[in-house]
Amino acid sequence: MPIEIYTDGAARGNPGPAGIGVVIRNDEKVLLEIADYIGETTNNIAEYTALIRGLEEAIDMDEKQVRVFSDSELIVKQVNGEYRVKNEGLAPLHNNVKALTHKFKKFEIFYISRDNNKAADKLANRGIDEH
């Protein structure tokens, strides 16, 4: 059974102070919550950083199947190959994500509305607030 990873990145000012939020859960419970400050950066870099952190944590937990949910349509479409990565600053992050996805037997990523990603959003903002 795949675990679910909810990710969000936030930047105030874009670029500005930024944080990431990650929620990893299975059907029964939340396995891990992360709220971190990542410095001054853009919202898209924060979104990718949150995704990378979630995937790395799942690998550390020895998970083999993951379903990722993000409210960043850009990130989801880039990872799914629907959009090209045109921004040079995002290309290394995208490549990192693609390398990490190959470590899973099954990887899926889906776009969800911000309303369905409130827990990760709250954690991303906490990462900034608690800095």
C-alpha cells in the first residue's frame, strides 16, 4: 500500500523568507510532519524543496510506493512531463526529484487544490514563522 506525501512550499515576497511543509501518512495515521525554514528563495524553489524533502524522508523510511499530493500545478506538471522546465534555477531541483522517484517501485504525483492541502500549507508557514 503506498504512503501519501503532502507537500507545500511558501515564500513571502517571492523571493522572500521561505518554508516547507511535509506530511507523510498511511491510511491509518500521520507518520511524519515537517516544518522547516529554508532561507530566502522563490515559491517554486520552496515547492520543489518540500517535494525533495518528502521523497528523501520516504526513502529513509524504506517506503517503496508513494503517492505525492501538491497544490503546485507547475511542479506536478513538470514532474509528470506535461511541462518543460524552462527556469534554469529549477532544472537541478527537477533533476533531483526525477532521480529520487526512480528509487521507488511506484511513484505518482497529483495536483490537489490548496483547500485539500491545508496541513502541509500550515507547516510551511510555521517553518517561516518559527524562524
